[in-house]
Amino acid sequence: MGKIIAIANQKGGVGKTTTSINLAASLGVLEKKVLLIDADPQANASSGLGIDVEGLEIGTYQVLEHTVSAKDVIVKTTSPNVDLIPAHIDLVAIEIELVDKQDREFMLRRALAEIKDDYDYILIDCAPSLGLITLNSLVAADSVIIPIQCEYFALEGLGKLLNTIKSIQRIHNTDLDIEGLLLTMFDSRLRLSNQVVDEVRKHFSSMVFDTIIRRNTRLGEAPSYGESIIAYDATSKGAVNYLNLAQEIIKKHK
């Protein structure tokens, strides 16, 4: 049975989409079958894997609406072993349209039930909010990865997210685990980056991944070519970091 992992943090710019794309690609080259779900109306995970989002007619929006099955929305990507359920800007409207639906928090979970066994890993790239789309993602997930950037406001809002996760565990999804806190945008030359790493490890210890994602120019360049860092520059620090993260996750699930 596949494992569903949401990648979530209500703060923007912490590396959620970068992690979603490159963790999916890394798991794929390690011969795991992966589905990436773009659950962010900005659709950066879709465009970052070379999908023309303007030309999309169906995607995550229709899956959440249950007007099409998840199987009918899946597209192949150029990354080995990686499929995608893409998003479009129309996903913005789903927050309003689901609000008066019964069991609105369970729409994604039910949609994924038919395909969960087809993949080793299903990754969900969440929007930078704690709205209804992110709630659906966390209710559908088995676990959540929380990216934390190694910058001044790193821990700001983390308490709110952890409280949201506790609430979901209590009410909607008792099986939801925290896969780990992932430190991103690390620059070893900066004292602040090192202080953030020390603080996060001190407060959360075993919840923090051993792998740290370092600041890397190539990571920033890859999406503009519609490629993962693995395809764009497999020898870069960014590629090595995400391959290490993928191996750490695979090892944990053994």
C-alpha cells in the first residue's frame, strides 16, 4: 500500500514546492513509483515539472469536486517513475465551493482511495495556508513533512501548524504522523542559519530529518526549465541533498 505524504507549512517561501518536486524525482530515480499532487492554486509544482498549466482542462480542482476520478487526471512527467495530478488557478474557487458540502474535509481522501495502492509514495504539495485545500491534504495523508527555512522567522507559525495537525489527529485523521521537520535554505556561512538548526534540533530532536537542504543556485534555476534538480544538474548540492532525503525516508519506512 502506498504512503501519502503531505508537504505543508502555512508560511510561503519555505521550500514546499521545491521539496515536493525534487523529493518526487529523487524517489523516482531510486525506483519508487511516485504520484505528485499539486494542491496549490499557484500550480508551481505542475509548471516546475514542465506541464503547461494554461492548457489544462482537468486537475486537482475536479478531483476535489468529485466530477472526475483521480485516475482520469493523472499525467506522465519526464521524471522517471513520477506521475502528476496537476493544478490550475481555478483551484482557488474550491475553498468556496466545498464550504457547504457535507464531509468537505474528506474529499481528497476519498478520491485517492482508488489509486493509493498503485504507488509507493503519493506526495501532496500544499498551498501556503491552513485553508480547506490544506485541510483536505492533511486528512488524506498518512504523514506530513514540514519544511522550515533556516532564517530569522523560521519558527514563526510553526506552533499554529502543529496545533492544526493535533486537531486533525483528534477529529479527522487519527493516523496522521509527522514524517519530519525538514531544514531548508541552509547557508553554513551564516551564523543565523547555524543558530536556527541548533534551535530546531534542540526543541524537536528526533522529529528533525538528518538531511538539511542547502541553499543552492541550481535548485532555483531548475523550475524555469520545467525540470527537477535531478534532471537539471544531478551533481549539484541540491540534487545530493534531495537524494539523501529520499533515502532517509525509504530507510525509515523499511
